[in-house]
Amino acid sequence: MHEVYMRAAIEEAKKAEALGEVPIGAVVVKDGKIISRAHNLRETSQNPTTHAELLAIQAASEAVGSFRLEDCTLYVTLEPCVMCSGAIIMSRVPLVVYGAPDPKGGTVDSLMNLLDEPRFNHRAEVVSGVLQEECSAMLKAFFKNLRLKAKQKKNSQPGP
């Protein structure tokens, strides 16, 4: 069942990519239904807080009429960062399912385990690696293309 919802998150990631955003998508599920969908919008909005997870959590809170998402599951294509992990804790999401690990910024498993920190009043269960290859491949292709475009731009500029 996790794969079905992760595919919906991947579709959101593709929307981000089409906008030139890092392809990260998220969905929130309650009672077997997707109640919110979002994708990264940092470049579009020039706002560092418009990560897919935060936008999906905000929309889910509006949908249920509460900041407490105690009966929801968050699906996201990339391991959440410290900001998003904080939002997960504050919104009391009990289960987080992610696709690809983020060795440089992930705070669910990679750099630390913020969602299982006993000093917080809420912790979340985590399922990792759902459709990991697909999620990772999308990100790798995006950054490879970005580096290629930057190299082409540099090479097309006239010399001194």
C-alpha cells in the first residue's frame, strides 16, 4: 500500500521538476485517502520554507481543521530535513514514509534521528526506502542536468 501513495508523491515531484524546482513531492493520507498534495516551491516562491512536506502538512491541517494530524501518514520522496522534521513533530504525524535518503540533510535517519528523539513530546514511526530507486534516480537526473546546463552556460560565454 505504501507504494501507491509514494507514486502520488512522485507525481508531485514531477510537477516540481517541471517548474525547475528540486523534484521532491509529498502527500498526506488519512483514512486511506489523500487529503493533501504538495511539491517543492522554493525557487518559484523564493521562500526557504516552501518544502513539499511543509506545504502538504499545512494543507492537511486545513483539510482536517486542526494542526494535530494524529491519524495521518506523510509520504515524501526524500528524507525530511531538520525544518520538515520539526513540522512533523509539531503536527503530531505518527507515521512518515520516505523514498530516498538524504545523506547531506536528512534528519530522520542520515544525520540524526529527530523523529525518535525521546526529549520531544511526540515521536513518529518511520518507513524508509519505499520506491527508493525511482525517487533517487529522479533527483540524480535533475542535478546532473543542472550541472550540465551550468557547464554549457560557462562554456558559451566569451573569454577574456
